[in-house]
Amino acid sequence: MILWGIDPGTHTGLAVWDTKKQEFKFLATMPIHRALLKLREEKDTISAVYCENPNTFIPYKGVSQRTINLRKQGAGSVKRDFAIWRDACKDYGINFIPTSVRGAQKKMDAKTFKKHSGWQGKTSEHARDAGNIVIGMK
């Protein structure tokens, strides 16, 4: 079974997780239009798309008020991107699962993610967030 994890936003995090092999097939950050094109190309192989739901955002400990305000400012576009993913999955007949990622799973540094996931390639914060949505699922 192939699962996708999506961290929506200007820089879309995309993780493709193989539940049988328990490994990532793909992990990257890209513009939404490229990620949606990949969705269309691979729609027949995808069992489900797990997309971080921006409507569940709760600031985590250690985040400054300035950061919280900046995130709120960008929330409208992220909510729009979330809706685009939901609609695209519906159009392609792919199971769309809104999800919430909090705590240690969010904003993991590259070194910790490498140890946690076994992924040896370069990752961005967005790709790691997407990866943490689906890693370990069976």
C-alpha cells in the first residue's frame, strides 16, 4: 500500500510511504502545482493521502508570539491549499484523510529525522513534516 503525506503550503512537503517495505519511496519539497501533477500521474498507485489540516493548528511550546502571528497570517493560503488537495483527491477517487501533527513530530531537525526514518537523502523542514505524517503506518 502506498500512502502520501502532505504538508501544505507555499513549499509543499510530499512524502510517499510504502507500507509493505516500511520505507519512503520519495521525500521532497516542491510547489503545489508540481505535487498535484505527481498526484495525477500516480493516482492509480495511491491508497490514501494524509494531509495536515491547518484548521487544527495549536502553537507548540517554545514558539514566539511573532512566529505565531506570522503563521496566522499565512494560514489563509495554507487552508486554500488544503482545500485544493481535498478536492483533487476527491476528483481522482483517492481516500483523503485530514490529520493533525503536533509535538515532537513537528519541526524535527534533519539529523533526528535521518535517525528516526532511515532516509539518507537531503530533506527540508516541510518534507520532514510530511514524512512524519505517514512514517510507520501499516
